[in-house]
Amino acid sequence: MAHSEQSQVYPAVLLADNDIQALREYEMQLWGEGITNCVFSMNEQQTYDILASQEVSLIVLDLRIAKSSGAYFLTALIRKYPQLPILVITSIDDVEIAVQCMRAGAFNYLVKPVNRSRFGIEVNRALEFWELRHENIRLRESVLEQQIYHPEAFAKIVTRSPKMYAIFRYIESIAPSSQPVLVTGETGAGKEMIVQAIHTLSQRKGAFIAVNVAGLDDSTFSDALFGHKRGAFTGANLERAGFVERAAKGTLFLDEIGDLPCPSQVKLLRLLQEREYYPLGSDTPKPTTARVVVATNCDLLALQESGKFRPDLYYRLTLHRIHVPPLRERREDIPLLVDAFLAEAAQELQKSKPTPPPELFTLLAVYPFPGNIRELRSMVFDAVSRHRSGTLSLASFKEATRYHPLMETNPVNSGSAMTSGTSIKTLRNAYAALDYTPTLDEAANVLIEETLKRTDGNLSLTASLLGVTRQTLRRRMRMNKTA
């Protein structure tokens, strides 16, 4: 029994055949596919010994290895190791045996002499099948146990949101996979930190390479990702490795994938499907061991329906999908984030960490944060840069939010912020729908009531948002009670 260097992606591929020359040929073919962790077995007992002593992702089985019935040996393996795909190979071109093997549960059936290209395709399909089956097992376990096993991988993500913890558990389930991952979410929501966590948990030994593909035309995209040979075009005096090659055995992160031109989408699809690419000026494909992760703030399904994004690429990318919720859907994180940003800003600006006023969190709790966490961080840094001593001032936050009760119909529950003009238009439409004209007092009372709800009854903040003094607000509220 021989074996080659352990792969970083899959457990060993078990090659079971009683012909040593055939085993070596299979191994060489798999090396060409980038699969370098093969183990050999030449009889039934060796096969069982290997399966008992180490993890295996695939069995390539020649039925002649069995002393009696190859089909019986196959059935015994499937019963004992139902999670393992088995690719059957035999020199007997017999339809009945093929049907018998497939009914028994074989992944597929190939007849000798095996076509090299077909062999590689079937092995890769079987490995993907094994990978997806194990991802499903890990995902079920994480959902049932509700436990995060590697919190250190998420240490940079400040949160106590149940939605984020669910994402962490999902990441732990899919991190070992070599399949692509699509990360969606609004600008500033923290997509890149999620991608970094995926790479960290994958334990891939290669580099993490991030590329923003927005604004890249097809030729620039091809050169950046795939590199070029010397003389490929005017000015190409030296051979240059692309980002795909630099991310070997690591993670290639393509940001703003929704802006990728259609010709480039075709090349990305080939990279994902065939696991190979052509450097510019080369007729020889190169294999890739990089895991591709993409991110976007666009609605890829809408782009697909409008013809701007290829359906086949869309479905290839959505095998694993993570949606990062906007900050307005995880408001419980705002105090934690503010505290973390206050400490960061104070250290960077060489100041003492200021104390935030309680009203700050009420103000931020009703703001829709169209810029998400990035916007909150900018607010905090701006406030700390203006801070001199004592309690942190609300002035810069009020200036940054420019909040008004009419800015949004319901800022706590709404999915997106509204501009002032849009809000006024909404108010006018609501007024036009009334069958009577309310008095100024009635309209003012409604504004006060709704603003108090949105500020959790905070009189100072309510008065500030309405543009009146606290005394004026109290007087108006007393008048409402006596009316």
C-alpha cells in the first residue's frame, strides 16, 4: 500500500484495484486534477483496514478486487460506510452489472479503459457530493446544538445579535468546504469581516486575496485574476501571476460581484466549474486550488431577471449564501459598537475615552443607519475628535443623523431610510387621503405622540427632534391632558 502527500481540502481518496499499474495510472490522473492524497488497496482486507484506520472521502473500486462477487463486496461497503461515494470501475462491459451496482448505491459506473477526462470529472463530482453531504451533517449538528465552537474566529465582529450568532454557526458548518460562498448585505454591514471569518475557519494554508471587481472591464479582469504570459500583449515584457494563482490553497474574495461585466462572468463560471483557467497568452490551462468567495450589495436575482447577471453563474454562487443583516435589524448591537468605537477613536486620537450620555442610545435607536456600521463608526470618530472633556456631546450625532419624525414612516421596523423629500411626499399623500382637514393642534398632538413612542418617552430627545424646548413640550402635553 502506498500513499501520497495529504491534501488540504479532502480526506484521502481510496484507490482499490488488484492491478498496481492501474493504481499508479489513477494516481497520476488525480494528481493532474490537483488531488494529491491517494491511498492504495489491492484486496478486500486492505480496503477494510484503511477504512477503519483513517477518514476517506471517496472509494474508486475495481470489482475484480473481490475474491468472489464484486457486486457483493460493493454492497457490503455501502452498508458499512453509507456516507462514502463509491465510483465503480471494471473491464466488464455488462449492463446488468452496471444496473446492479447503481441499485446497490454506487455513485457511478465506468468501464475500462477509462477516459482520462471522464475519470477526472466523475471523481470531482463524487468529491463534491461527499463534501455537500458532510456540510449538511455539520449544519444539522450546529442548528441542534446552538453552539459556537470557534468564537475566536469571530472576535473582531462586535455583536450580541441572535441573527449574527446564527450566521456564525452556519459559517462553522461550511468553512471547510471548497465550494463558493455568496455574501450579501448592504454597504457598511460588515460583509468583508464575515468573509475573513470564513477564511480563518477554513484553515486553508494559502493567502487571503481580496479584489474589488467593480469598474473592471473584461480585459483588466482577466489580466488581474488570471495573469499573463510574457508577450501576451503590448507591454507584457514579463510573465505575471494573477490573483487566482496568488490565492492558491487559500481564499480569493471578489467584492462587488454584481458589477461584473457579462464577458467576465463567463470566465468566472468556467473557473468555478472546471477549477482551471487560462493566463492571457497561454493555450495551456492551469488548475486552481483557491476557494472563491464573493460579496455584493446588489440583488443578484433581480439582475439575473433583467439579463445583467448569468443564471448559471447565479446558481453556482448561491450554493452557500450568507446575508448580513443591516444595523437597523440588530439594534441591540448599537451600545456594544459605540463602546468599541469610542475606545478605538480615543486610542487613535490619543484622548481619554469619553462617557456617552444615555440620550445617545435613544437617538441612535430610532435612526435607520443607511450606511450601517461604517456610518456609526464615522459618527463616533467625528464626535470624539470634537470632544474636549466630560460627557460626550450629542451635537455631532444630531448633526449627522439630521433625524426628523417624518424622515421615515417607522424607523425601527422599516427596511430602508427615506429622504426628507420622499417623507414629505408621503405625508402629503396621507393628508390627501383624509376626508377632513385636521387642525394644527391635532396635527401637533399626533407628532408629539408618535415621537414620544420612537424615543421611548425621552422628553429631552423628543423636544430636540421636534425643534422645541423641553418646557414648550411639557406645556403642550399638559394642554393635551386638560383638553
